[in-house]
Amino acid sequence: MDDLALVLAQTARDLGLDGHGVADAPDERVRRFALTVLEELQARGLLDGPAELDWWAQPRSSLS
């Protein structure tokens, strides 16, 4: 399993989403998870994102 999958799985657990279907999950938690996914993809250079110093240097999450 790659490190991105591990980061996303841990984030889902941290937000309490691991036992919820998306339809039943609180909207704010789903939104925060989606933002984390986008930030990680941008930090890894897989999506364009806002230019920030060292944006591409490393994943945003401390888990990877």
C-alpha cells in the first residue's frame, strides 16, 4: 500500500469517517476529508494548486 493511501485512511479515521457511509457522514467531516485529499494531491504535484513556498517539496500531512 502506498503512503498516500495510508495518509488518507488515517485522516478518515481521525475524522470518524471509517465507519460511516458518505451519505450518512456529517457534511463538515466529509468536506474536511475532501480538502485533505486535494491538499495531498497538490502537495505531491498531482494536481495544480496555489503557489506556495515549498508547496511541492513534501506532503502536507505529518503521516507520510
